[in-house]
Amino acid sequence: MTRQTETGPAIVYAAALLFATSTATAQAPEMPPSAVQVASVILTEITPTVPVTGTVYSRNELQITTGVDGQLLQVAEPGTVLAVGDVIAAIDTTQLDLQLAEQKAQAERAAAQLRFLNAQLGRQENLARGNSLSANQLEQTQSDRDVANSDLRIAQVRIDQIEDQISRAVIRAPFTGIVVERLRREGEDVSRGTVLARMTDTQNLEVRVFAPLRFAGRVKAGDSLKLFGFESELQGTVRTVVPSADMRSQSFELRIDMPETSDWVIGQLISAAVPMTNSKQSLAMPRDALILRREGAYVFRINSGGRAERVPVETGDSSGDLIAVEGDLQAGDKVVIRGAETLTDGRQVTVLDPPIAESATGG
């Protein structure tokens, strides 16, 4: 009897302890929401590209040559910045000035002879009307007058030629640029066509790319291509596609205009993203949303209740930061791009507008 009395309280105590434990487990608090950053799934054209090496060139590069024979008086030094119309080089025009003076004197002489013959012809025509002069004499004077008129025109043309040569003795910049090389110095005698210097335009630049011939049909004039340099990225516009191909390298040339704000320099090697295939409409999202595991790739979509849903996906072509995907997704869905590494299916999340720190993601 005493034994039963002792067993009863023990059973009551064990039952109370079990109830308290189950109540505590049922009332355990849910894990706090995980902070994430999201991006939208979009429907866009995805065009896979291949990087192709190119070089920066100036659109305006010129060899400065002499237009006349003579002695150099001036040649701009390398590094000289010139505006349109500034003097690059000048040649002594003493001999040309003397020739011009001589030719002007010849023209004045021809003009005086022409005036005399015009006056004489007028007198002879009056005499001829009175039968006081033979027709032969009148025709001779007319011929002499015509020859003098021709001599005057020739002299005037010769004057124009010499003045043109004098104007060519001063060589001016055809565009705004900089002198990058000087091949002749002041005091040297040069002949027509001698290369004096080299000038280039540092503002109007282009990229020349030799792309594989198999991609020739993927790009055309007016297309926008991404250009990558050292720690920089630009957007260039294809100005022209050179229609001929290099038989040995099996490549074709693209000439791409660069924005004027670029700090790239002539001769710099860059990389251009040339399309590999024709673009097509696909569901796409940022690469950062992908989680790659042995069992496959998946993303976390945020549902209307603010919870993460694990969605398996198949990846496709990529373009820049975007990658095409196939799966139980549609345009407008929100997928996690930061903070996904610590998420589990069904986890409550808090969406942050600004990017969150790497330490907050657990990655």
C-alpha cells in the first residue's frame, strides 16, 4: 500500500515534465527573416558574344609633305598641339616671289602691247573703210592683236600658278591634332613631296577589330558593341564592316566609333564583344542569382508572402551580366541575387533595396 502511494506522485511528476517540454518545443520562435537583395526576371534578347582583340586608331592621321621646292623655314616640333589652320611648316618663297614679280612685269608688257595693237587696229579699220589700207595689212594687225591678247592671258595664268605655289609654301593643319613625328628640320632644302612630319587626331578615335570570318553575318553597321580596356568598359558603334576578308587569317575587319569621353590612347589593345549567334527572346536574370550545386542549378524566388522558394533551372546563353534560364519562372518574378547562400526553402526574407555587404550574405 505504501509502495503505491510513492509511485503515484512519480507518475504525476513525469507527466508534468513531458507536457512542459512539448509546450516549449511547440512555442519555439521562428528564425528571424534573412536579409536579401533581389532582381527581376526579364524577357529580353540574349546574344552570346566572343571577345576579339582590337586596337585603338586615330580616324585622322596624316603625313605632312611639301608642296614646293625650297628651304625649310619652320617645322612644328613633336608634341605641338595644332588647331585647324595652324602652321605646321613653312618654306622660303624668295625665288617664287622673284618669279611672281617677273611674271607680273611680263603681264604688264603684254597688256601694253595689246592696248597699242587695239588702238592701231582701230585706225587701220578707218583707213580700210576709205580704201586707204590693204586688207592684208589689216588682217596682220588683227592677228598681232589676238597674239598679244593670248600672251596676256598666259601671263595671268602663270601668275596664278606662282601664287598657288607660294600658298603651298605654308602648310597648315587640316584638322585639330598633335604632331607626333618630325622628319626634317629648319634650314634643309627639300623637294616637292618630301615628308616633313606626321600629325594625328587624338580626339576622333576608332577601334579596328579583325573578327573570325564565321561571325561575319552576326554584326552590321550601326550595331552597338561592348569594348573592354584596362579597368574600363565602353559602348562603341560599328561604323563600317569592311566587306573583304583576309584569306590567311580567315577574318574580316570592323571599324567601331568610340565615345569622345574615352581616355583610351592610340595604339592601346582592347577587346570587343562580337556576337556569336543571332539574338533571340529568352527569360534572363543576373548571373548572381544562380546557385550551382552537384545536383544542378537553382535559384530562390520570393513569393507574395515574402518567403524564399527554391526553383531548379536550366541555363542557356549569356550576354554580359545576364544569363538565359529555363524553369518554373516567368517575367517579373523576383529572384535573390545577394544572400541566397544561407537561404532554405520556405525561409522568411527581408528584401533590402541597396546592395548588402558580403558579410551579410554569409558568402
